[in-house]
Amino acid sequence: MKCQQCDNPAVFHITELEAGNVREVHLCEEHARVYLNQSEGGEGGDSGDPGAGEGKGSKGGTLAGSLGVGQTAEDLAILDKRCCDMCGITFFEFRNQGRLGCPHDYLQFEKELDPLIANIHGATEHTGRRPSRPVPAGAGDAGSGTDGLTAIIGLRRGMKEAISREDYESAKDARDAIRAIEDAWMPPAAKAGEENA
Amino acid sequence: MRLDTLTNSIGEWLRGTGPDSDIVMSSRVRLARNLAQFPFVSRATEQDRADTERVLRERIAAVPVGRELDYIDVGHLAEIDRRFLVERQLISREHADAQGARGVAIDRLEQVSLMINEEDHLRIQCMHSGLDLHGAWEQIKVVDDQIERVVSYAFHPRWGYLTACPTNVGTGIRVSVMLHLPALVITRQIDKVFRSLHKISLAVRGLYGEGSQAMGDFYQISNQTTLGRTEDELVQQVADVVPVLIDYERRARDFLVRETQQNVHDQVSRAYGILRTAQTISNEETMQLLSRVRMGVLLGLIGDVKLSDINSLLIRTQPAHLQKLRGGDEDSSDDIERARYLRHHFEGGDSQSRASAN
């Protein structure tokens, strides 16, 4: 059997269930990859997961791509330019790839992610397990989260930029700030292993 | 660890001895975790990836996770070895195809695998033979807790464990079972089953990714959502539906035996005959025929083949396994080699297969 998109042999035979209807799709590996990236939900594959081919996702991508619905082009253009203070990813980049850049994005884009996550999971509150280790006092506005530690991502980026413009004073400040955060946050075994980082 | 030592063994999950292993091949739980102090993998620089890999590798080596682990540097493996690990379900296709520093820690039984720098910094997986989701969950909890003692996972009080893709946020858990459902396929009930699973937010996928029936009637059922319910509830969601599917498949098998025994016996015997005598055979056809033979063994229509053998052949007849088994013989095609391997494997089954094996 030939791929429905080209002349290569169809090796993926996908049964789509849509609103009670069954539709069969026959594709070569390459077109299947494109198709599944467009239509299938995360992991599939648990792609991400061995074996199962949890197909990697792109429910996140698809939904992220459709976030613009209901917004004016102007609103969306402004939103797309917003970027994360820590990793620098723009909202546009996230919408395009369906992958976030760092843990801080969940705070930076909280308002936009809230409806997206509600859409994917039908819930917006984690009720499962929590890290058992205590979070340092004064860890910032994320409450019991780890955002204080995630600040290192921004500091490291700043340090690199400072070095490239030969502003060694700022680079040193950033390095000291990173060390202070690590001292407050890292589990003892972790700090020892981090020395060479 | 030398991968060659794996070539001659099979993973624990292929033993075919766990509960309900006539239908449930394996039970798997995986957790997605990220370190708080590094960007997610897709945003990470080469240096970030190298640092993440080193930190996780060193920390994981420093804590007891209940199993002795061997570390494989996937970033420096040859392509065939990466494919080999994918076929054994120890790493994902994406992990095999990715760039930069990455690795996997696995235990000798191939029950536990920890992928570093996949889509998330860490993907912990526990895979058990047969229906044993709770066993896999209990085991993975220990691994997760031990690692959490020495790293800071990215966590938000409201969102839970933070992941690169919002589809995994919260618990980061994916609970799945791999089912062998040939009778539901033959009796054309499989679509109906999929539709009902879809309605209760469970995902259905094929054995190696998304190709489905062509890959030998093997299907993976897994949870789709990861936020808003506890890990125990999500494990239970999948665990609850499996007995129902087992019951459907058993009834379909009974029906086949009762109503169309001659036909089924013929199908199974032909499949067995082809596997023992073919001179060239594709991966796809092999999977399909092994599926039928597996059903034949379970229905008592074929007496001299062990379930674990069939399970093992499903993996060993995959391209990278075959290539490793045959060594550097590049002259022979995969399909010819696969047929030769199958004939050799079944050699001794009867005089005809012995004669044709050479």
C-alpha cells in the first residue's frame, strides 16, 4: 500500500477516532511523523517514552498554536514578543514548538498557560506527590516551589552576556549571586557534585 | 556496560510470566522530571546539556535506587546501538535521534531505565512483565524519592512537577500497559474498544509508536492527563480498565475457538509454517505472524513453543537486533537474515523446519 501523501510504501496505519467516526490513514514514516506531530498528544511515546512511542507531543504544540483564537492580531503580536526573564524564550517560540524553555516560563506566562493547561488536563491544580525536602526561607514569591533556584538560569545567561561584552564586574556579581542561591538551595550531596559546573 | 551482553538476554518484561501475561505483555510507569536550575532540554545550550547530564549521572550513581544501574553514554553510541536500545524499549526514538550529551541508566533486568536529556532532563521508567502496574508504581516511587534526595526537581505548588511540554505537567506520570489483542482484531471489535477508551481519556498506541494493527495486534493503553489527580488515581484509572479489556479479548478468543475453530487453527498453523520456512520475510509480516502464533500457543493450538520465546522473537527480529546478532555481515539483507534467524530458532520443531533451516 502506498502512502497517501507520496509514492513511498505506507508503513503507518493509523486509525483516527473523531467524534465517533473512524478514519484510517496510511502513511510512510516521514509523513507519519509530520502527521502525528500535528495531531497527536504528548508523549505519546511516550515517545518520549521508550517503546511506546509515546508520540511526542504535540497536543501541547497544537493547543499552543491555537491560543491566539479570540485575540486580535495586535494583542497576539504583543503577546508573542513577551519573553521569559530567565531563559529568554518568547511566547511566539513556545507557540511554535509546543515546548517551554525553562521552569520559570510557568510563572512568566501563567495567565496564558492557565486556559491551555485547563484544556489539556481538565484541571489546573496539582494534587499529587510533592518534594519532601524543605524549601529555604525567603525563597521568593513562588511559595513552596523551586523558582528561587530557577533564577540561576537567568543569572547564568546574564553572566555569559557580561563576559562577552567584557564587563567582568557584572559577571563576577552574577557568579556570586549564583553561588549564594546554590548555597541556600542545593542538597548537600548536590553542592559537592556541582563544583565543576 | 557492553551492549553485546544484552544481545543474548531478554528483558524481564518479556518473560511472559506475570499476571494475565497471556494478554498483558507488560506494565510500565514513567515519570518526567527536570532540574530547577537548568533550562529545559530544547532550550538548553550544549554546555547546559553537558552540565545537566553530568549532574544527573553523578547524583544517580551516588544514591541507592534499589537496583544496580549501568550507565550508557547514548551521545557517543553508534546509530545501530541506539536503535538497539529503542527496540528493547530502554530509550525512546526521540532520545536516540537527539543531539548532544545524553545517556541512560538501566538495571540488569531491564526493568528500570533512566533517560537523561530526553524531552525532559530525566525520564524514569519501570517496566514489569504482565499486569503489574502497582508493582511498577511502587518501584518507581523508590527511585524517584532516592533521586529527589540529591537533586532539586523543578516544582510549582499549583502546577506540580514542571515539564517541557504542558501535556506532562503535574504528576509527570504516564501509566501504560501493552496488550496483545489478536482476537478483538480478528472479530473486528477493536475499533469499538478504542472508541470507548477514547471517551474515558485513555490513549491507544501501537507497539513501537503509532503504527498499530500492522505491528502485530499489540496496543498500548495509557493515561492522557497528568494534572488534577494523584499518581495513585492515575495508576488506578488504567488499572481499572485493563480487566475489562482482558475480559473482552478472552471472550473473543473463546468465540473464535467455539465458532471458527478450524479457520483459526488454519490461520495459526499457516503463520507458524511461514515463520519456520520462509526464505525472506519483512519485519511487518514477522510481527503479524508472531502475533498469530502467540495466540495459537495460548489457545493450545501449538504445543511446542514457549510464550517467552515468542515475546523474545518480537524484539530479536527487529532490524538493529538482527544486525547485531549477525555481526558485520553486510551482504545479507534484513529480510533474508530475519528469515534465516527464524528458521534457525524454530529448528528442531519438526523435521521439515530442520531441513529448511540450512
